[in-house]
Amino acid sequence: MYSEKVLDHFHHPRNQGKMKAADGIGQVGNPVCGDIMKIYIKVGQNADSVPIIEDIKFETLGCGAAIATSSMLTEMAKGKTIDEALKIGKLEIAQELGGLPEAKLHCSILAHDGLKAAVADYRQNKNKS
Amino acid sequence: MVSVKKVYLDNAATTPVDSRVLKAMLPYFENNFGNASSLHQFGLDARVAVDRAQKKIADFFACSKAEIYFTSGATESNNLAIWGLIQRLRLDQPGFQPHLIVSSIEHDAVLESVRALAARGLAEVSYVPVTARGVVKVEKLVAAVKANTVLVSVMYVNNEIGTIQPIEKIGATIAKLNRKRPQKIYFHTDATQALNYCDCRVSHLGVDLLSFSGHKIYGPKGIGGLYLKSGVVLEPLFFGGHQQNNIRPGTYNVSGIVGLATAIDLIGASNRQRENQRIEKLRDRLIATVQREISGVVLNGDLVKRSPNNANFVFRGVEGESLVLLLSERGIAVSTGSACSSGSLEPSHVLAALGLAPELAHGSLRVSLGRFNRQTDIDYFVTELTRAVKRLRKMSPL
């Protein structure tokens, strides 16, 4: 049912865990639908003083695809400028994993939304300070 | 690569074929390959094998040989029982609109059959709820009966939570109702999960139709059967040859039929009660250890009116499909009623019928033991389960 890459990310998730003093946190999904993703980001700057995702972590309650897409997202977003990271398409995460079953594509969308929520939280925090 | 211990605890999904069953089947592929409907010696040999098999199966159900029909499995048996009966009654009484009653926890092979009838306007259907422990209440069933009710279909043992339904009581109740009704109510039970563990004598149960399958009882896949009480007439689903009274035409699956009969014979023969007690003891120890080692565990389904081989858990804050995948990596086979495993994104209709909240249903795990499980399997399973639950909870944001 799942590609080898999906199973690899499921069994060996990258960037999994909590992040202390995160600059932005996004939580998406809900227990009723079965998947909850929490994305933490640490924002730094590149040589051109453009904000980048210096570090990213995730915590997920969900199926194999939910965990694998969370993990894949963190790999794809890490080191990118925020604007670049936000360009990661809703289904691009699934593509990067070598595809997902039709019924699991919403996990890719959820991971995408998780990052968007974390960035929105970061921007809100920045405006407040 | 490190070899992983293999522990199969998904016997409600399918069972391995018992080596004695396989041995009985093998001659019917290569040497005794005849068509049981042929007149020559090859055909006669095959016919004898089918007759003997039918007799063994009839003995198990305490019915006559002519009341046993062979099908491709329980899905076909359920479809044939339900569609066959309704089509027949509609043909016999033009204009008559039949009404059916099923429980809300039936297998999809029954639920989808009756939904398909309803969707085509061929029958009305009532779904009877179950208690929070997953058992049909006979009073609720009686309350659903109407003047045009023709069929009640209630499974014997539920495939997900293992609850045993009061078939005998329902059978007796329907018989009583039938004495005062112009329109007879037929009673069907899907006994697929019951054969190993429960009394399946049909007159004792009071059923008119009973479905069963080979691959849940250490027999082969692709063979099953339907007990059809003498005098009950069905319209066939298939048309073709004249086998099986035209009710189920098609060349006899001789090797499968021999396998099915051998598997059924083995249930009856080998100290059934002792084997049931052995499995129940293993299951009870499994449940006790899981409850001791893991927090946030809910048990689904009645603990007494229950098949001895089934345990159904919910682990709070854990998603079932992830759990199944992690355990699979450790060589363990179990299953889940989580939405994420179904492809439909709806959690199991059985767990929903118990009133279990969706967030809990997502964390369900079915463990179904069988003939070849031993205590070492259970010990290994609980150790790995404890580790997997801990790991997933640690990954969760909750």
C-alpha cells in the first residue's frame, strides 16, 4: 500500500520531536478526523538577511501517511527561505514521497497547512514584538 | 538482515490452511481432477468426494446433506441468501414489497447486500442497533418487525469485536412470531466467525439460512457454503449449469469442497471444548497483561458474550494504522478499525454502533488468536505492543 520511501519516513521520522523556544507553532487537524500535526519552526536569516527556516520539528498523531508527510515536509522546508517554503505545493509532499494512496492525499495537504500555520504564527509573534 | 519473529494474530481476517486440510485437498488437483458432473469414472470419483464432503458438513450443522450448498465464500453466501430470497419472494408475489431487518454491526457482505436492494427499490430495510457492549437486543428486533417483514439477518459472531449474538433466542422468537403471521419471516445468520467456537447445529439455532466460509477455519480461500433449510427456495444469482439444484450453478470446486469439509471435520473432531479453553486462557492473559503494562486502554465489546479468540482494544492517543504498521515491522500481524486503514476515512461502523467516539475508534486494535498461537506469541506481542504504543504517544502533540 505504501511506497518504500513512505515507510522509511514512517519508521525513521526526520526532525521529530518538540522544539523549545520555537518562533512559530502551527497545529492542524483534529482528533475526530484522526490526524493532528504540530509543526514548530525556528527562523533565522541567510547571507542576504532574508528570513529562512533554520530548524523545523514536528509532532504528529495519525496514520502512517500522516507521520511520513510530516517528516517529509520538515526535510523539504528546512533551510529554505520562508517564501520558498510556502511555495511547497499541497500535493508536492506526497510526490516527493513517491506518491500516496488516493485516500491519503489529504495528509499531504495537512502537512502543507501545518507549515502555513506555523509561519502565520511566526509572523503574528513578530508583529506583536 | 536480522530475522524477525513472526506472530500471526489476525485469525479473524484469515487463517493458515491446516496441513491436514492441504493433504486432503492435494489429490483433487492432479490425479482426481474430474468434473463431478461427468458420467465417466473421473467424474464419479469427484462426485463421491463431493458427496462425502457434503455429508461431513451436514453432520457438523446437524442437517441433511441436501441442505448444504457450496459457494465461493461467505460474501457470496450472504448475497445468495439475501438477494436470492428477496428476488424469489418478489417473483412469487408480484407487487409485494418485502421488508428486511439486519443488525447495525453486520459484515459489509450483508450490509452492502441489503443496501443494494434498498437502493434499487427492491426491499425496505431496518437496521437494529446494538448495546454499548455490541450485542443485539431481541426486543428491539421484535419491535422492528412489520407485516411485510420477510427476513431477519443477524451475524452469529461479530468479526471485529467478537461478540456472540443471541441467535438461538432470536430463532425461537421468530418461530413464535411466525405461528401467528400470514407472512413467514425467514432467519439468516452469517456464522463465518462462529464455526470454530460456537454450537452451529441449525435446528438448535432456529435458522433457515446460515453462511460459512473455508478460510476462517483453517481451510482454503475461495470456498464457502450456505445451509438452506429444506423447503426454502432461492432465486439464483448466477445462471448456467444445473449444479446444486440450479440454485448455485457452476462446476463443483472439488478440491475446495474437500478442503472445506476436512477443515469442518477437524473443528468437530479435536477436543473442541479444550481447544476453546486453551485459546480463551491465552486471550484472557493477553488482555490482563496489556491492561497492566499500558495505560489508557479501553476494551470494546462484551467480555462474556464473546468469541474466545478475540480482543479489541482502544489505545487513547494512538492511531491504529500506525500501530499496525509498527507491529508489522516487528513481524506481528493484527488489524485496526481506524478510518485511516479503510480507504473510506470513516471509522469502523461496528465501533460507531457501540457509540464509541471517532477519536477513540481511530485507536482501535483487533487481536484475533487461533489454533497455532502459543503463550510465547502472546508474550512477544505484548512486549512489542507496549513499545509501539509508547513510541507513538511520544510522537503525538497531545
